Amino acid sequence: MNDPLSPLTRQFVSHFGEMGSRWGINRTVGQIYALLFLSEKPLNAEEITFKLEFSRSNVSMGLKELQSWRLVQLRHQPGDRREYFQAPEDVWEIFRVLAEERRRREIEPTTSMLRGALLEEAVSDEDRYAQERMKQMYELINHLMKWFDDIQHLKPETAMQLMGMGATVTKLLSLKDKITGGGKKA
């Protein structure tokens, strides 16, 4: 029987599954997403099952997971009762949705816990030191999230330009620090 995927697609799908497991998602979910990302047209669960040679139940669970992350969109075909799935076309939109979901699932619970811990009364030197470290972490996360919110409101083309300017901006800020004596730790 012929491989239902081209060698190029198979390579990407396999790699994405491996990377997905390193990013904290199930390998199967990563491979389903990679297949949908590369597909020109929406696919139904049976097509995904055939192409990836996965069980139907694994595909169903993987699609539910991807829907909960808002990384696939449900589509209907006229005259067909089956559900079809598609990854968003715009890679910037994919990044934005993924970042928002990670923020909601991972960062917001952490900042909430840190806020609560910082409101506790420190009763020992050990607690005061721990709170100071937590405050540093909280402030860093807050700065990053404010920066992320600003970046999210940019047009994708502008954000790409900004990212491309990374080395230039770093050199400019280093030069400013040399001139003003800033950037030194007290």
C-alpha cells in the first residue's frame, strides 16, 4: 500500500509530533495539527485517520484538544454531514492564538498566585527574601505581558519589521547605556 503522505509532508508531521511532545502537548495532537497546517483543504476525521494511520478515537481526542486551544476551525461542506477541520491560514494569527492560550493557561495562574503570595504578611527573614524574589518574577512577567499586549495590537507586517530590527535595537540601547552610564547594576 502506498504511503498516504508525501515524504516531505511525512517528515514535517513527524518532526512536529516530536517537538509537540517537548512543548507539552501529546505527540498525536502535534502530528494532527501539522497535517492540518499543511493541508490545502479542510480534512474530516476519517481522512486524518487514514493519512496518519491513527485510531479514530486518537484523532477525535486530538481534534477536541486542538479545538480547546482554538488552533483548528470547524468547517462544514454543503451536502456532507461530516465535520471538517482546518488550521488558520495566517501564521501570525496562529502565533497570536497560541500565545493567548498559553497566557490564559499558564501565565495568568502564575501571576495570580504571585499576587496572592505578595499580599501575605512576611513573618521571617526567609519569607521576606522569598517575597522579594517573587516580586522580581511578578514584575518581569508583568513587563513581558504589557510588551506582548503592545505587540499583539500591531499589524503582522509591522510586528515582523520590529522583530527584524532586534539586533539594531539592541546595539542602539547598548550605545545609549555606554553614553549615559545606564545599564549597570548597583
